Amino acid sequence: MNQPFFSPRGVVVIGASRDPEKLGYGIARNLVQGGYPGAVHFVNRKGGRLLGRPIYTEVAQVPDPADLAVILIPAPYVPAALEACGERGIRAVIVASGGFRETGPQGAALEAQLVEIARRYGMRMIGPNCIGLLDTHLPLDTTFLPPPGPLAGEIAFLSHSGAICAAITDWAYGQGLGFSRLVSLGNQADVTETDMLSSVADDPHTRVLTFYMEGVSDGRRFVEQARRVVSRKPVVALKVGRYESGQKAAASHTGALAGSEVAFDAAFRRAGVLRAETAEQMFIWGRALAWSPPLQGKRIAVLTNAGGPGVTAADALEANGLQMASLSPQTAETLRSFLPPAANIHNPVDMLASASPEDYARGLRALLADPGVDGVMLILPPPPMFSAGAVAKATIPLIQTAEKPVVVALMGERLIPEAVQHYRSARVPEYRFPEQAAEALAALYRYGEMREESAAREIHPPDVDKEKAASLLADSAPGSWLSPSETAALLGAYGIRTPFGEIAHSPQEAASLAEQIGFPVALKIVSPDVPHKSDAGGLLLGVASPEDAARGYRRILERVSQAVPGAALEGVLVQPMIGDGQEVIAGVVRDPQFGPLVMFGSGGVEVEGLKDVSFALAPLTEPDLEHLLASTWAGRKLAGFRSIPPADRGAVRDVLVRLAQLAADHPQIAEIEINPLRVLLPGQGAAALDVRVKTAEM
Amino acid sequence: MNQPFFSPRGVVVIGASRDPEKLGYGIARNLVQGGYPGAVHFVNRKGGRLLGRPIYTEVAQVPDPADLAVILIPAPYVPAALEACGERGIRAVIVASGGFRETGPQGAALEAQLVEIARRYGMRMIGPNCIGLLDTHLPLDTTFLPPPGPLAGEIAFLSHSGAICAAITDWAYGQGLGFSRLVSLGNQADVTETDMLSSVADDPHTRVLTFYMEGVSDGRRFVEQARRVVSRKPVVALKVGRYESGQKAAASHTGALAGSEVAFDAAFRRAGVLRAETAEQMFIWGRALAWSPPLQGKRIAVLTNAGGPGVTAADALEANGLQMASLSPQTAETLRSFLPPAANIHNPVDMLASASPEDYARGLRALLADPGVDGVMLILPPPPMFSAGAVAKATIPLIQTAEKPVVVALMGERLIPEAVQHYRSARVPEYRFPEQAAEALAALYRYGEMREESAAREIHPPDVDKEKAASLLADSAPGSWLSPSETAALLGAYGIRTPFGEIAHSPQEAASLAEQIGFPVALKIVSPDVPHKSDAGGLLLGVASPEDAARGYRRILERVSQAVPGAALEGVLVQPMIGDGQEVIAGVVRDPQFGPLVMFGSGGVEVEGLKDVSFALAPLTEPDLEHLLASTWAGRKLAGFRSIPPADRGAVRDVLVRLAQLAADHPQIAEIEINPLRVLLPGQGAAALDVRVKTAEM
């Protein structure tokens, strides 16, 4: 966006009010008293003066400069005001007024009118139904939130909810958390979260973006924009509405297990967006992401003056996927040199209650110097003999110059305010509990990981016949299941092996089919009445010649009719011999927001119960592939486990990549499910034993 | 304990110091200035006066009344001081001094000396290495924590860590959280957490017990005491040290999957103790448990003035296992009668930003009156036009008289302090975020559930032959695996069916074994070289007569020698025919703290990878049994799933109860693992197809 939402030379408040109880007064007040350095103009059809300025009765009267308008008047009057802005040459508008789509069809029609007007004049519009935006560094405050405004800081906050925006702003004040920019997005009739994400990321004062999300306007575009942002700055999102979507009826296991939430998870993973579970967590992470150097590894040292907090910290670090560092002998020696004999010089380092500010500084220096330590958690139950503030002063210079992150757990309330202030002013992330400090370190680590992973390119498999697949799909009916032969041909066009075999209805046919397929083959009775083929003598393996195939056909019919008298026998299936192997499920579905999603995991009929599955966006990247395999037992087991021999992991990767490409290339495909995909011994490939393909509804 | 730890008539401080920098001064100060109504005496070999009182140089000189002593002198002098207390007739002692077991073997020896002295005089001792105890209602403060002491309240806090006790006390002040009693347990040389739990529970001012735990001194006794407490008052525990224990090498899957943490989970479940994940969570729960009426069901209504917080609340409630209530038509009508048309009168009820304090009160009254609502979350992003304090005043009378719990999410910081104060004074649980409020409601619900479940009796199965099992075990070597026949006999003595069968080495033997077992039987080749018995012709099912068994023996040998030339053939296994069924795992292990634990879940070789298992203490209760079955896919699947037919759930319950009793009755059993237990169709039972029993080391 080139519109000057964050760099206006002049702001017009349409609906500025002289009544201090009105929100239209609040906007005027915040602009003027908030220190905005540009021109501020007021418009209200009543006229008069406000805060030492004239109130114009028409937008047309407003003098230059005027390039951003904030509208807060009753909904029915907004279209005319917007039109007037267009005429006046204003290209950026915030519509704060409510009474649009959120109130029903009539409001929605009014909102559509706004969009039409904005498009006609080449204007961009934030809102309607929002509380505007705020930049603490310019400064610029177009909201009506009660003063003082938020502290200046390095965290940007975007929100689909105005109430959350207001509540978080107020709450953050007490946390000593400053913001760079705040944006309340409202109904997003024009400007969406995706537009705003990139705009805000360009702000040099913003070091981390946080985002309260209720949905997404264009899934794939969001992923692309967010990926670009993440390459430069961390993005943390709290996505709510998990339980609103519910589960839809689905034809396949893949469809039943997919849904809006797994799609968001997959999208955030691809984009490198950190997904927070609560608003509090978003800012526990945000504080560290804004202020700390990267955490290059998982090995954390804990420095404390008491046992209990050290144990708590160790638990919390491990629970957050980090590790307790093993300290080097040199570090242990350094610690021993100044600590009492009863101190614990191993991680967690417990310096005992007698630890002085100097001890904290010496201990911290030793831990930061240890090459086996990637980051440090400094825990400070106030030492009984010293002030916590003195410990803060002694440690801040070390933390500020360290290339490794140090986070602080400052435990308590009345004994720590001085220390809290020192650390906050020095931009050192401090928390009340070791558990929060551990979460913060984990966020630093995961940002490093996700930033790298999100830079990966999509994998496009070679030797796919896109045209053949397209023509096969063109011939199929919308919203239907493909036949076995169409399915085999479709998957075959993308290089996925589907040894379904064919049904013989006579000994001669069995022999000739076997010859076509290639020896050895397996022969299997086809009968709805014989569930256990093997027990009934309905199975022959390793059939090696046309003659044996013909003989086998006869023998199977004979044995089965004996074993299950009266069973309906539909023929004998002639299949290529597939060796033993591990069986997994692989599928794709199409998410309405994010498009094709790949699923992988433990298959069989129990897939929905075991839920050992994982999802990724199609086409896949290398980290997506590794995630699918590493996050499921089905994937980990491919390496072999106890008496289970290893299987061809490379073949699974290949099938997943091809399946993903097939779905990405052909929007006519609604769902594909391979269940099972039999994975043979390493080097022997994988075979899609049962596949269902559903085409999209028109 | 009859010792007067919480009701002393006189307290002696041994090591009272005149130096305000010393901790021995802090104890004297807190006792005198804290308002303790009994006598306070000081002892210090230096003599002199302190806080208007004489300092005696010997304990023997202290006048009556004196029934509690607090000792804070260097460790080497503690035994003599303790001895002097015993001579003086003091029966309750707190040893605050450090320098004992926590410092190494020498300290441990000194600690053992203390225990010996205490036993000799019939004294009970808290500590050493603790910060003492505190009762805000008596009041009594034997700690050296800096004043003012904690607020008086209804929450008791026990802690294995003194530093955590100090930090939590300080932190809680800022949260407006009051305590009834605080106990720092230290090294627990004599008085343990289990002793203290019951003592503190008897305090009429205490409405909920919270507990920072680093371990347990006697697991089964703890469970018994905690169960009794839970029947009257909720207990919340934060158990740390999760990652210290690590995984031990284990012979069975059950052993590999068990460990200290699952044992604590099982013990807490049996006792009805709520297990918190973090200290913060313990008090989020504690506040609601102390102040709210019981939550009788899961159906929660949300009342708010904005959309975003309502969505967040709905997510959080569902994530915490609660449900969004469906409001009755009457409730909807009442809400519609006073709310604007654009308000949402369905749950979450969004009254819009214009909602007044009266609207909040009317809305709350309507929701509380709805029979489909079990509890309410009231969310208060401060309404722009009204003060949050006014909303608090309008709603408090309703909340205080309601029989259903109401928790409040008061979002923000600068706009809410008045409301916070009102709610806290009125003992209404208030939180900053809907997520925390949802956690609080969930804790209320779970306490109700766990209280009921923990009252359940242990199930003792009929028809077990304890003597027979004992004599079988008496004959077995310690630390060894039982033979198949011993195993079958042991399980048989407890009524668990183990159709292992027996190996025939001739056609005649096959016939006679088949006759013993009863027809029909299955015949299976026994050979290490024939993994796929069926493919090689090594399997015969449904053998119905002695003649067929002898013929079958010959036929199997013949077919297998043809199919796998040169295979070593060890005989033919004659087994009773076991029908098809679901296969699960059932096992027991012995935990060093809590004794026998039962495991149930998905079996096979993949059990350690799938981790679909659950644990409970043996013997089992009805809620334990239901937990084992409901918390695992293996258990849920017994009801049938898609093409999987239902299985004999009752038989699984029976096997679990019998297995649990077997392990509970015989400490010589270290581990039993049934893998698989095949569960037949409903009414047809379950069979332990493969069982391993290991005896305990001596």
C-alpha cells in the first residue's frame, strides 16, 4: 500500500465532537494531545471550534495538507463522507463507525457501497467498525482510547477485534510493554490483515509483529506475505475461533481429520508464524523476540540462588522442548572458585541464598562464556541479604553486551519493583515465573528454526504428466469418485505406483493378465462372502508362470467353494506381488482458505481414532516433508522399531511430493486418499494399495 | 499430630538476634509485631534484651507457657538446643537452620541425630532447612520474611521449597491473594507433607490447600490422607522434578512407559488432587476453589460487551473441557427485551459496547436463572461509556447470592483497579483474561468430579486363589521371568484365561493334547524359520476330533517341509480356538513410591511408539477402570468403530481388576505384561495370548 496510513502530512477527523463524553472528541483529543507533528483538521456539520482549531462543516473546506481521514459518524452518513474524501483527494481513510456488515444484510449493503466508492477514487480504507491505528514513534493516534496512550516500544499489534485491541493496550501498560504500532482492522471491507502485515513490517521501529486473528481473508496470499515478513522479523499470531468451525461431514478419513484449524497450523508453519495459545503467551514471547539476540541452540543454563526455582525451571525448559546445558569443567571450576562448598555448580546452578549481586554477575559471566551454553535463565527470588535491584544493576551490562539471550525470572512482588524497572528500561525480558521465562526462550529458538524453514522452496517432482492428468480429470464428473482404472491412470501420470491388479473371470484370463502384469503375481479370490481369504484357501502367492496362474485360478475357486459353501465368487484378482512392509496413509484435501493440504500418518480403519496424522500445505517444502514424517509415529517408525524392520522412507517422501503436486496442479481434485500405502524395505519403493479420488463439485 | 504447631500458647525463638540484618531478628520481629497473642520468649547465649523482652541464655530458663520452639542457630549447635527443648518439655519444634542433609553426608548424619533426639522426647519437628510456618488468622508468623506478612485469606500453601514459599508469598500480595496458613517443610526429617496436609486441612479458615511438591515421603499414605482431605476441601498440587527422574531401562513395554510421573498422575487421580502445571495456574484455580460454589455441570454462559473476548472465551472454555451452554428461549427473550437489536442474545452473549452496569446485572440475572446454565463467565473489557467499578458494584450482590459460580475476566490495567478492588473484597474470582477465567471454571468442575471419584472403593474380584498364587511365587527365583506354565497357573489362580496351548511332538500327542484342551483346536507349526505360518501351510484351524488332530499334525509337517525346505521344525502347537477380536495390552509394574500400577492401552510391538496407554493405581476403583478405558483409543474402540465390530468390554474390565488384585496381593511380582490380550465379541470374553511375568529382586 502506498497510502499514507502511517505517514500522513495532515489528518481530517470527520465527526470530531466538542462533547468530551463522545468518542469523536476522543479522536480529536488523541491526535492533538498525542503530539502528532502534522496538521489536524476537524469536520462536523455543526461547526464551531475544538481544541483551538476551527471545525469545518464540509470536507471540501479542509485546507492542505490533508491525506488521511478518520470517519466517526452514524453509518448512514458514511458513504457521503467517504465520497467527499475522494473528491477532496484524500487517499487513505479509516472508518471507525459501526453499523455495517456486523449488524446484518442492510449494514452489509452499506459496507459494499463504501468499497465501491473507495475503489472508484483509488482510496484505501481501514474498517469500518474499528478503533483505528496508532504509531507511538511518529507519533500518531487516531483512536479514541483514553490517554495516556501506550508506551513507545518495539512490538506491533494488529487485531481483528477492537475490544481486544483496547484491552491489550491497557493491560500492556501495567506490564511495562511498549508498542510501535497498533492497528484495529475492523470489518476489513478493503484493507485486510495481509495488506497491513507487510506495511507494519516495514516500520523500522517494529521488531516483532503480534496479531490477534479471527480468520484470514486470502489464505495463500497471507502465507506468502507472512513468509516475507518472517524472513526479517518474527510474527506471533493468536488465532481464535477454533471451536466455531466444528467438524464437517467428510467422505474420507483425510477429510474428517482436516479442518480449518489444521489448515491454519499448516499455513503458520509454512509461513514461519509462531502460533500462541493465549494473549498472555503472545506477549511473553513478544517481549523476548523484540529484545533478545537469537537463541542459536537448545542448551540453556539456569542461574539461581535456591533449589526449588531451579527444579521448576528445568521442568519448564524441558517441557518447552529445550535442554538443560551440560556445563564445561572450566565453568564448574570458575563457579567453584567463588561459591560456597554447598552450592550446586552444575546446571541448574544454585548459588544459595547468600549470593551477592557480584556473585550473580560472576556466575552469569561464566555461563555466557561456556561454549556449551546457548542461552541463560537468570532466576531471582530476591536474595535475603541483598536487594534485587542491585542484582539487576550488576547483571544488566553483561546481558546487554552478550551475544546469547538472557531472560530473567524475577519472582515476587513487593521486593522486586526496582529490579523490574531496571530490567525493563534496559530492554531485558523479565517475567514473574521460571515457566514464563522458559516459554520466552523456547519462542526465541522456534523463531530461528521457523525462519529458516519458511525460507525453503516448494519441491516440484520431475516426470509428471500434467496434461494427461488434466485430460483424465476433464472427462470425469464433478463431485464424483474416480473408477479404479481412472485412479490408477491419474496417479500413474504423477509417478505413483498403484498395483491394483485386474480381475480374471477364467483360467485363461488369469494367465494372460498375469503375463501382462509380469511374474511373480498374487491371485486372490474376489468375493463379498469371504472376508478371510487366506483361511478359506482363497490366496496364492508367488505364482510364477502362465500355466501356474491358470491352475491357481481353478484351485482357488475349488478350495473356496469347499471352505465357504454358497459364497458368491466374482472372479480372481491378479496382482503384482507386493512384498511385506509398513502401512501408512497419505492423502490430500482442499481447504477453502488455504487450498490443497497433504495428510500423512498411521492408516488403516483406525486412522480417525489414533489421530496419528499430520498436515502440510501442498506443494511441499523439505521442512514440510520432514515435519510430516517426524511428527507422526507412522513417519518415525519408517526407520524401524524393535522387531519392525526399516522401510523405504525415500519412497514415502517421493509419494508425498507427487501427491502434493498432483493436488496443487489440478483444482478439480477435491480429495485423494491412499490407505494403505505399503512401504517396502529400503530401496524397494512403496505401493498405493488402495486409493480413492474425489473430484470437486462445480 | 497433636503437637501445637498451629496453636502454641508460648513460642521460644532459639537464636533470636538483636542484629536487624540477621534472620534470627526477623523471626523475633514477626512473632512480636505480627500480633501473635501468646507468649514470646527469646534465647541466645549472648543474653541481653530484644523488643522489650529479656533474652534467656538457656532454654531451661524460659518460663511458661512455652510449647513451640523455633531454632535458627548454626547446624552444629542444633542437636544440643533440640535436646534442651526436649528437657524443657517442648513437644513441637521448627528447625529453620540449614546445613543438614542438603549439604552432604556429614549434614545427613547431623540430621539423623536430630531425628533420634526428637523421637526420644516424643517431639515432632518441622525442617530442618525451612522458613517455618505462618497462620494469618491466629495470627502466628515464625518466618523471617520481611513484613508486612501475607494478606489473611482462605488458601493454605505447603511447600517443599523455602524460596518458592517466600516468592509466592510476595507475589500473591500483588494478586490480592490471601493465605490462611503457609508451611515451609524443608528437609522433612520428621514431619512430612503427608502429616501436614491433614493438620492444615482441619483449619476452619482454610478452604483450599495448595502444595508445591518436589516428591513424596510415603506414596500410599499420602494418597490415603489426601483422599480424606479431598472429601472435604480441594487440594491443588504443583509437582516438579518431572525431568529429573528420566526413563530407566525396562524389560517390558509397561516398564518402559511407566515412571515416576505417570505414577504421580495416577496417585493424584486416585486421591482427587488437582495437578497444576505451573505455580500461576495453581493460584488461578485456588482463587476460584476458595471462593466459588461448586460447578455442577459443564455448561457455561459467557456475558460480554464485545465480540473478540467472547470468541476467545468460547475457545478457552472448550479447550478446558467445558461447553458453551445453549440458552433457553426465555433467556433469549429476556435478553432481547433490553439489549439493542444488533446485540448477540445467544451464547456468548454480546451486549455491545453500550452495555451499562444495569445491563450487566440484568444479563447476569437472566443467565443465572437459565436451568441450562451451570456457571457464568462475565467478561468486562471496560465499557467505553461506564466505569468498570460501577459494573462490579451492580453485579457483586448477584454473584454473592448465586448458587452457581460466576468468574470475572476484567480485561486491562488502568481502567479497572476500582473494579478489581470491589471484586476482591467481595471474594469474587477475577482474572485479566478469559483464558484464565476458563481455567478457573474448569478447576471447579474437575474438583467436583474428582471429589466424587476419589470416594470410590477399591474393587476386589471374587474367586481368586491367593494361596495358590503365593505358593507358585514362593517357588520362583527372585528377579526372573516365570515359565509359560507357571505364568498360566499364576494368572489362572486369579481367573485370567491364558490359552497358550501345548506343544505336541507326535501325531498321537497332538490328538491327546487336543482332547485335553477341548475341541475345536488350532494347530500351528513351531519353527523359528517359518515366520508366516499360514503362507507356508503351517496352520490349521477348527480341528474337531482326535483323528483330525493327528492327521493335521502330519499334514502340517509335510506342507511346511515342502514350503520351507530345511526349516527346523520343533513341533506343533495345539491351542484352543480363539476367535477374532481386538488386541490390547494390559500390564502391571511396581512403582518405588506408589506400589503397583496398572497399564492399559493399544498393544502390539508399537505400544512404545503409539503411547496410547494409561495408568492407574492397583487395586482399581470404578473411576480408575473407566479412566483406563475412556482415555485410550484402545479402550474407546472396544465399543466398535466403523468396520471394527464391538468387543467384550466387560471382559477387559474383569481382566484389569484381576491383574490389579494379583499385583496388589503379591509384592513378589515386579511386572506382568499381557500383550496381546485378545478381546472377543461381546459376551465371549478375552484371552491373554502372550504373557510375561517378572518376579521382584530380593
